Amino acid sequence: MTAMPPFDALIAFESTLRHGSVTAAAHDLRRTQSAVSHRLRRLEDFMGTALLVRTGSGVEPTAAGRVLAQGLAELLNGLGGLRARCRAVTAPATLRVGIGAALADHWLVGRLPRFVARGTGTAIELIVAGSDAQAQAQSQAVDVQVLWRPGADARVMSTQRLLFQETVFPVCHPDLLPAGGPLQDPTELVRLPLLHKGSVADGTLGTEWSWPAWFARLGIGAMPVESLRFANIGTAVGAALQGGGVVLARSLLVHDALADGRLCRVLPERWDMPSSKVHLVRWPAALIGDPRVNDFVTWLMAEAAHSTRVQVSAREPSARSQF
């Protein structure tokens, strides 16, 4: 009988590659970093070659590691498909979907009735997280999760797809702008009330969320005195909808409000900044091949592409894909 690789070591390898870090893999698997490292060494001993190499930002696969990763993805797909077929007659129809509050409130909730109306028989239970930490804590309790993660995490894997990379730009209620549209002279922004996202000390926010950085780009020397700051982007966008001021917003969150005129751009599109984070849709390895997951993820990606067709038309799915 052909010798089989240690399965727990394969799981450690897959998690380490997915997270790009042994430490993150240990957290994901609820094991110590030492235990995960030991499993990786056992796998390399079994394969007879190095599979991972450390870099300044984490770990990357060697040439042999890439071969193993591809084969492992095919294996997990096959196992997931087998499990899905076995569960097909008994699996609950309800799909538990985890998502952040801002994206749920300002984008997904209005679209879910269209998914249900398709008549597939899959009901959706939305599990809304108020923060990234809460989303991480809920990850074990959901079937599909929409995450907002650093761009470096945007790898296409058997358990993950890139949903969308947004741009960031200022928006406000049309009544705040003299002509109800973008300012032709960016320096006029200094006359408008500004809404701020996140705490002043939050070092995880990218430059795109910094009003001082925007003022520097626009050549405006004086920053207005700060008045309103919000812990999360959803509340800040809500304040802008009520006419409270100008907010730096993500394109997906304000797509509908821009389309129906509740918000408008403050500056022309040429000033847009790419977000340093991306939206990912992720599901556990045990649900690879699950028809409910396939159907929902395919629909979700099509909705994201439709909402932002100018930016992502090249990625708009043309057929049902299997995960």
C-alpha cells in the first residue's frame, strides 16, 4: 500500500499557506505555534524536500510546495464534493452567512430578496458582526463568511474567492454641494463639515481614510477643526445620508445611495484612492462542493460585479462555477 502523508500535517500546511503565517495558522487551528511547526517539519520529512520558505512578511511555498498546494486543493475539492453528496439528502436548507454590519446594512440586505426569489429552496440566516474581532470569533459558527481583509490575503483558494477591491472617495448629501454634484475646485472642500472614521490612534487604517492625507493630495493647507468621529464606517455613512457632512466611503457601501441620489460624489472620480483592504468570501473546507455554498457564492460574486461593473467587468462570472 502506498504510504500516506500525515493528514494533520497537510491541514497545517494548507492553513499556513492560506494565512501566509505559521502564527496565524496556529490561531486558526487552535494549536500552539510549536505544534504547527512540528507538523510542517513532519510533512517535509515525508515529502523529502522543503515545502515552505520564510520571508520578511511570513512564509511562501517553494516550487515543491506549490505542487503540493495544487494537489491538495484538488484533493480537498474532491473530499468536499463527496461530503456534499452524502449530506445532500439531510443537510439543512438554511445557509448561515457572516458579514460585517456596514456591508450588510448598506449593500447586501437590499439584495437578499432577489436571491430567495430565485426559488432554489435555500434560506439565508444573516449573522452580522459589528467588528473584525467579532467576525473572527463568529467564523466557526457560519457556513459562508464575507470578510474585509488586507489585500495580501486576496488569494484564490479552494475555500476563498476575491469578492471585490473597492475604491475610497468622499461623498455627502446633495444639499451640501452648491450644484448638487462634484466640486470643480477641490479646495472648496475646506468649507464643508467633515466626518471621520475610526479612532485617532488606530494604526490599522490606510492612508485612504486620512483626511489630512486627502488635503495634502488636494493641495489644501489648512485642516478644519475636527467635529464628528465615528467608530465604524457604517455609522459614518449613515450620518452623511442625514446631511451631517462629508465622509470618506468605500465604493460598494455607497453604490446604491449614489445610484438613487441620496448621496453624491464630492470630487471627480480621478481623485479616487484604492482601498488597502479587499472583500473576500470564505467557507470552511468541510463545505467545499456544497451546492448551497456554490449557489450563494456564485450569486454574491455576480451581484458585486453588477454593482461595480465599470471597475470589475473583467471578473463578472459568465457561468456557474464550482468551488
